[in-house]
Amino acid sequence: MAKNFILRLKCPHGDGDQLLNLRNREETLEQVQNTAWHFECPVHGVQQEIPVEVKETATSFGPGASLIRATTGAKNPKIRRRSKRLSLKIPVAVYGRNSRMGAFREETATDLVSAHGGQVALGTRVGLGETFLVVNKATQEEQQCRVVYVGPMEGLKKKVGFALLQASPRFWKVDFPPTN
């Protein structure tokens, strides 16, 4: 018999909870509790986490119901950033793999950087949650990153925001100002 569940998922960076409504599922409560689910943090983009809370519910959600909603009551919550973004052009190489092209390598430069990630223009298609490697061409240091934003086409490229998977405040060789 199919069941409905409400999951509370927490961004691993501590910036917010999300509710995920699952309907007509065959899994047991225990299986749902032990599965990592994708959800979108408004600050860090797509995440995948084990729920912090799961409730089985008898409520059936309509076909047009939103599957993800923020638990904050604010209609326009202010996005809090972990670090300031700076507009800096730093030459980088991006290495990754996608379902369309397979392996790719692209030379580009950052538009924005922060202590926790950056933004580049890429001609290669990438999707939210995908990972790739960024190499700082000035230092040859590399970092695994996760795609947290994909903007609309601008010419032949899209703006792609990424988060560093491992904290590395000196990756860009910049002292970032504190957030207010």
C-alpha cells in the first residue's frame, strides 16, 4: 500500500531546513529515514542529505502540489552568505564529466569568488548538483566543486556558480572581508 511522508532536511552548512513531501511511496518509514534525498537550499543550491525528521501522513497531495518548500515563514527571505563575494577575474581550468559529452576540460576565468566558491562562464553544459574540478591556473591548486547555480545563456555560455566541497579559504589567495 502506498504511503505519504513529510521529511525535514537540513542544509549541511546550517543555513536552513527544507520540507520534502513524498506521496504514493512504497518504501517503509525506515527506508525513507535511511535514504539521502536531494533538496535545494536557498543559499547553497542542491544538497543531498539524510532526513533529520520523517513523519508518515495520511494526507494525499494533489498532482499540482509543490514538492519542496522552505520552512521559513518569510516570503522573501534574505540570503545570508558565509563569505563576501568579490568580482575578480582569476584564470581557471574546469574539468568534469557530464552525460552528454562525457569528460570535458574548459579554460575560463572567474567572474566572482568567495571563500566558499565562485562563478564562471562555461560553454559546457552542467547541471545543479554535478561536481567538477577547478584548477587555479596561477597556483595550480585544485578543488572539487559542486554546481549550485546555472544561469540563462549569455551568448554561447552560461554563468555557473559553484561551491568548494572542502573548506579552503586561501584557494583564491585573497583575504575576504567579514560578512555583516
